[in-house]
Amino acid sequence: MKVQPARADALCANPDAALRVLLLYGPDQGLVRERARAATRAVLGAADDPFRLAELMPKQVRDDPALLTDEAAALALTGGRRVVRLRDLTNDDAKWLEPFLAALPGEALVVLEAGDLGSARSSKLVRLAEGHAAAAAVACYRDEGRDLPRLIDEVLGAAGLSAEPDASAYLAANLGGDRLVSRSELDKLVTYMGGDTRVGLAEAAAVVGDTAALSLQDVAYAVGRGDAAALERALARSFDEGTSPVGVLRAVSRHFQQLHLAAAGLAQGRDAEGVLRQMRPPVFWKVKEAFLAQARAWPPAWLGRALTRLLEAEAACKRSGLPERAVCAEALLQLARNAPTRRRAPGRR
């Protein structure tokens, strides 16, 4: 069974008794762990009963697939349904999952945790879970769109706090790379606020660093200033941290959308401070000068063409069979090498 993103949290918080295998996978490992814990607690209750919880390593099951069969079929001494958890799976683990799904011994819920397995079409592990009536596959992608503001409101609201619009925009721009990291940063903000109930931009910026966005910011600003060497380093770091090519392209697009808005304002004769005040989310103070330099250097028409190229690259990444990282890197390097801010060697035009 394929689980739509809107249903993912509800399913993990209350898995049906007929669900036997829950595969959680994706680049946001914090979200994978959070949903795995939610499903485990839904079955076991608040306490992790050692008689009802078995945790196995993938290598154990690869070496002896019967071990998983035995754990899934075992009865708990204290009664109740059991949970079997396995972490760090790869696509190669489809070899033992397929016969297990064919047999489905016992009644235990088997919770499988994996990283980014690629698309459902290319991952046999995902296809197995999606194609079986008693299994479910849940993709765990980094919080974006409405998910991140909802998480921010949830954590702050539980502590009796609310955020001003600028603070909310800042938090949304600087969180989201990993669910557990986002929660940790928001928990620090709650502690920092003490007895105050209204979170302003100053408080948000003082506590929540750009942990999730730093590498992506480096990518975007390297493209904007035409620094191909810095772009390659920042892009490699973002990929190493698990950011998807589409996520990278969208981050650069957001940067260029802001540049386009700022460049248009400057072209109309507006002052720099006035232009910066209209930016949503606000431009982080550490990069204001760099942002304005790029907004002054890029003509609005060039920025429009850059945004079109980024949209084309995102669409290409979503087509089956294309190497997503290569498509992303090619588009960004093309923009950087043609940037009006790029420093060219003397004598070259």
C-alpha cells in the first residue's frame, strides 16, 4: 500500500491491526525515526515492553532470514501484539522481505527504517511494500510547504507561545532539514523565551541558527555570484547531507525569486533598506550585503531566464531514468558560469 503524505502521520500514530509491515524511508532520517517511534508506541503503549519489542540488525536477517520469521511469530509473555524493528535497510534487503511477505507469520508489526531508496519505480523494496495489502510504504521527505509551518505552530503552541509573522518566516526558512533537528531547535527556542509568550524575529534569529539551510544557502549564493568552484563544494556537501536534487533546485529558485523581487525594486529607484524590508522570509543579516550585491548585478530579465532554467531542471529530475544529481549540477553550473557577477580572467570577454 502506498501512503499519501497527508495520511502518513495518522497511519503511523494508529496502525491498523491488519498492517503487518511498515516501511519508512527517505532523506529525512529524523522524520523516519519519529514515525517509527510513533508506530511502536501505538502498538506497545508508552513503555517499550522488552517482551513485546524486538530490535534486529539488517545483517542478522540477511545472514539468517528465519530470525525475522521467528520474531514475527513469537508470542509475548505479557500478552498483546509485538513489534519488530529493523534499521538501516537498503534496496538489497528486498531479497528477504519478499519471501517474508509471502508467508507473513504471526501477528507482529514489523517496522522497517531505511534512508533514501530512490523512486518507487527504481526501488524493489518500496515496490514490495506498496504492492502488498498487509504492508505500507511511507516516504519521509524534509518538511516543506505547509508541513513546516504546522510543525512550528505545533511545538510553539504546546508551550503556550506564538510567533510574529517575521519570526515564523525566519523559522520556516531556517528549519526543515531534519525533523528531529527542527524539534530540537524549536525546543531550545521555547526554553530561551522563558515567561514571554510572543516570539519575535530577534528571538528566533538569536536561538535558531541556519542549521538546515546553511549548505543550501551556500549553494544559492555561489550560483548567484558565479563561483563555480564554491558551488561544486557546497553542492557536494548538500548531497552528502541527504538533500535531494529537487530540494536543492527549489532552494536556489527561492533565492532567485527574492533576487528578482529585489532587482525589480532597485530598478524602480527604491532604496536598499526599503527593498530588504519587503523580503519574505527576511534576508538573514549576515548575508544582506551579498544579497544586495547580487540583486544589483543581475538584471531582472536574466533572473527571469534563470528561474525558467531552474523549473526545467526540476521537471527533468522528476522524469524516470534521468540522473537527478547530474541534471541538478549541470543546471546550476550553467547558471553560475553565465552569471553577470562572475569574475572573468583579464583579457577575456
